[in-house]
Amino acid sequence: MTTLFRNIRILAGIDRGIGDQPLRGSDLAKMTVIENAWLLVEDKVIAGFGPMDTAPAGIPEKDVVDATGRLVIPAWCDSHTHLVFAESREHEFIDKLKGLTYAEIAAKGGGILNSAAKLNAMSEDELFRLAWIRLQEAAKSGTAAIEIKSGYGLTVEGELKMLRVIRRLREKSRLTIKATFLGAHAYPAAFKQDHEGYLRMIEEEMLPVIATDHLAEYIDVFCEAGFFSLEETERVCRAGMANGLKPKIHANQLSHMGAVELGVALGAVSVDHLESMDEAAIQSLVNAGTIGTLLPSAAFFLRMPFQPARQLIDAGAAIALASDFNPGSSPSSNMNLVVAMACIQMKMLPEEAINAATLNGAAAMELASDHGSIKPGKIASIIMTRPVPSLAYLPYAFGSNHIEKVMVAGEFV
Ligand code: NIG
Ligand code: FE
């Protein structure tokens, strides 16, 4: 299948040949663009692009999309989601608005443990059906590559069920999907006083099956007071690594416990959240191979301070933006909103936010060699906007849908 986009007002996010490395420092703001451009897609890949006076001739009209007044940018690469879950938690949201405490909400049926109870009671087919609908919504909002975590099972069967659902999504969908094992999301009630017992269940009963059946690429741990200590986080990450999984850590969300520094020391692909950063944590990411993934919609929803994006960028850290889509702290998969929040609340420039949500998001899933930018040979996953005046208009006019078409791997969704 061939598609020629012509008269593109601005073609943005053109790869400047940095390979699969994330952009950092002042490079994050650099965005190569062509005004009045063409872009050719053949089968699943970008075949070429250039200024309109060099457009290829002879493409049948039925395969041509006129993009006059429109922008074309790479599709979003959302590197942190919990898209597989059983039920939404808006009742808990209302309780929080009314001032109920965490303990009161947990007692009434909120929190991770209650999501786990619902998930364990749901059939694999029903979980898949619901996750599939959410994945289509994410794709319609411009996401073409996505990482999805387990972590609402917290039992051997529940965790494996989630990972099998992610595998089915990957098999059926055109989106590129990476799977992360987050068995260390919370201690199940039965193991509240027996951390050793649950850690051994992860090490001896979950990880060997996940490794044998190739059910995940990454291992994640929620390193936080009341969840997994720094020592427990290191232990679970090392167990994952021994089974061929690379770490991606939930770090420094509510408190700074050294999880960012641990992730860097372990060679984690990313450390994610980063609402609670001190100078040592920021410095540890400078020139590190580990990407700092910022989740502004989780900070927004929980009324937390936003992540220190400017300090991280200016210090030279590589950062990505992701949605953290989950029923408890970020019930939205909309990366357009994430990009707008990053600009409005974290003072990222539009170019920085778009690069962080595309190429650097791809790098945080080890996909940057074929996703996240406009480059011949890369997967043709792109967003064509409605007629808009400029790139900056996208985050500026937040809350409106600026997307006219989304192409995922060469096909419109
Ligand atoms: O990334 N921080 C931990 N986990 C999720 C929220 C989990 C939940 O409340 O269901 C997060 O924010
Ligand atoms: Fe998360």
C-alpha cells in the first residue's frame, strides 16, 4: 500500500541522524522541519520526504492525501502505561474530592489492591476486550507505540493473565507494544507482614514463567514508602535482570528514597515519575544511559508538584514524556494533553515536549531505531493535524482535538 501526503504545511520531527540515542540538553529543542513538503509511505515504512518541488510523480490520486494547511508529526510513543485493568475508579475519585483519606478509600474499595481484586475476578477474554477498546482510543489520539505494565494481578495467575492479555494485544494490533512485569506494584494483603514470601513468589514462581514464555521485556518496581523499599527494589530488579528483563522503575513519585540513583547504577532503561527530585537525583541522570520519564498527567490528577523538567533538561538529562494511563492516578491515555501540560506547567518548549513524547519515548522503549521520528526506513506512524497555524498551536490550544488522521504502521486508524 502506498500513500503520498502532499502540500504538508509543516513536516516536523525529521530525524537528524542521532541513531537510537535520546535527545538531551539543548538538542531536545531542536526540530528539523520542512515547510510545504511531501511524504511518501510504502507499505509500513516511510519511503521518503522533501520539499514539494521534488515530489514524486505518477502516484494514483486515490493514494494521495492533500495536507494543505496541516502539520505532519511523528505519532506519540507512550512509554509508561497500565492500560490493562478491570474497572475504572471514579467512585474513589469522588470520595477523594469529598476529603476521604487513603485508608478510608482503601476500606471502601479503592487503591491498587482493590484493582487487583477486580482483575483477579475477571476472565482473560473480558480483560482483553476492555483493553482492546482502550488501545483503540489511544491510537485515535495519536499513539502508535506503547508500553503496557502488569501489576494489577499480584498473584501468580493474575500477573501471568495480564501479561498474556498484553501479548494478545500485541499479536492483534498494528501498534508496537512492549510489555513490563510490575509484580512489585504493591504487597498483597496476605503478604503485608511477609515481604520475604511475596518476593520469593516473584523470584521463584512468576519470573521463571515470564522468562520461559517471553511474556515481558522489562521489570518494574514501585519504589515508595509503604510499597517497595530501596533494598527490595534492587532485589526484584536484579531477579528480573537474571531472567533477561531490563529495569524500568517507578521512582521518586511521592518521596525520594534513592530510586533514581539505583536505576542509573543498574543501567535501567528509564526511571519514571520523578515528582520528588533532589539535586543528587537530578545529577545522577546527567549523562546517564537511563532516561527520566516524566508523567505530568499523574502529577496533575494527584495535585502533586509537576516534575522539574527544566532543571533536568538544562542539566543535560535525557527525558521522555508518557501518560501513566491507569485507573488510580492518570485515567487518560491522551498524549496530546500530556504534551500540553508539559509546556503549560513544566515550561517545556513545544519542540522539546514533542521530541520527548516521540523520539525520547521511543528510546525509553528501546524503539528509537525505527520509531519516533520522520526518517526513511522508519515505521510510518504519523499524525496529520487539522489545519492549524503552527506547531506551538498544538499545546497552546489545549483540550481541543487537533488531529485529523492518524497513521499506524502505514494504515489509517
Ligand atoms: O503509576 N505509582 C504507582 N502506580 C500507579 C498508580 C496505581 C493505582 O493507583 O492504581 C502510577 O501512578
Ligand atoms: Fe505508573
